[in-house]
Amino acid sequence: MRKTLKMAFVLYKTDGSPPARAAMMVVDLLGLKVKTSEVFPPTGDHLKPEFVQKNPIHTIPFIEDGNFRLADSHAIITYLMSKYGDDKKLEWYPNDLEVRATVDQRMYMDATIVFPKIRAMLATSLIDRKSVPTNEQLAEVKEVYGILEKYLEQTRFFAADHLTLADISLVASVSTLDGVIPVNEFPKLSQWFETMQQYDWYQSANKPGLEKITKMFHKNNKLAITERKLQNN
Ligand SMILES: N[C@@H](CCC(=O)N[C@@H](CS)C(=O)NCC(=O)O)C(=O)O
């Protein structure tokens, strides 16, 4: 049974967005009942004055929990776990200083290195109308996969031998990258990704949006290749 929150809670999101999916997975993992509001950046919803007024950085996910407002998936998932995590808190965002710092570092890596690779491919695909990945993007993503592989040689999951918020944050991004550049050359990363797909919260909150965005990449790639052929004729 889902937990009804006392304060009015709204999650602004669209299913295709990897960081929005990280927030959605934590909502499902915690069994929270929240109101959602669709913000679809490709049609400019995120730049509507009423949204920018509330959320000057105009990114999704974004939450309103009563009068409290917060942007950024990493900040949102640690807030949700700290506030509503009950018995899950100690496992998913541990108090142990070193484990918590490691969770934070992996999430900063997601925010600054992993997720920006997807954003770059979206721009190439939707704005430049070119097929992805470019050779440069392929090399960059494989370098990232190599770093992630090394972390998984140290611990079973990204920050410990058990699941933490770092895994939720990274699976939203890695699953999206995998739709364009498969992780299968990296054994530990592939095994971790397979494990992640077993969980109910992955199936309910990550899979549907992931399928939409992956289809879009492949459709745009076909269009870009056809356009290039037409230009060359
Ligand atoms: N670091 C942010 C990134 C969020 C982000 O860039 N979301 C995209 C959608 S996938 C967005 O809102 N784009 C609109 C914009 O950048 O204004 C997070 O983790 O929430």
C-alpha cells in the first residue's frame, strides 16, 4: 500500500528524462503516493513563466513538498530518502560517513560526467539532426563505462556491497546510454545492470520512459541517415 503524504506533494517530470526517472524510482521504492505534473522540455514546457517562477533553473525533476521546493534529482532522492525513508534510510543513504561520502561522490559523478553524455547525444540527435553516437561520443562513453567497471571491481554495487541511492542515480543514466552504446563489453557493469532490472521499482518507474527515449534515438538515427543520403544524391 502506498503512503499518502500529509503535505501536498507534486513531482514535475516526464518519463523519458533519466534524472526524472531516478526520482520516480525512489518514489516507487518508498511506496509514496504523489501527484505528478508533466513538463516536456522538447515543447518548451520547462520555460513557461509559471514553472520558471517556481524553479529558476528550469530542470526536471523538480518537487514541491508543501511549501518546500527542490530541483536536481540527486538532491531530491537524498531528501526523499532522508525524510520518508523510515527503515530503508540506513541502507540506501547510510549514516556511516565514509559510505555516505562514497554515495555522494558517485552521484556527483552521475551529475557531472555520466548524465551530460546523454544530454550531448540528445542535442546531436534532436538539434543537430545527426545520428548518435558520433565517434567522439562513443569513445567518451566507453571511457565512462571503464571507470564504472573499476568501481564495480571494488564493491558489488556502486558505493557498497548493497544497494544505495548511487545505484538508482546511475541506473537511470546508464540504462539510457546502454540503449545507444551497449554496456556488454564490460562484464561487471553488465551484471550490475542485469541485477538492477530485476527490481519492481526499476520495472515500474524506469523501464517505460527508457523504452520511449531509446525508440526516439533509433528513430532519429534512421531519419538522420535518410536525410544525409538525400543530401548526398
Ligand atoms: N542535474 C540535473 C539535470 C536535470 C536535467 O538536465 N533535466 C533535463 C531533462 S532530462 C531538463 O530539465 N532539461 C531542461 C533544461 O535544461 O532547461 C538533475 O539531476 O536533475
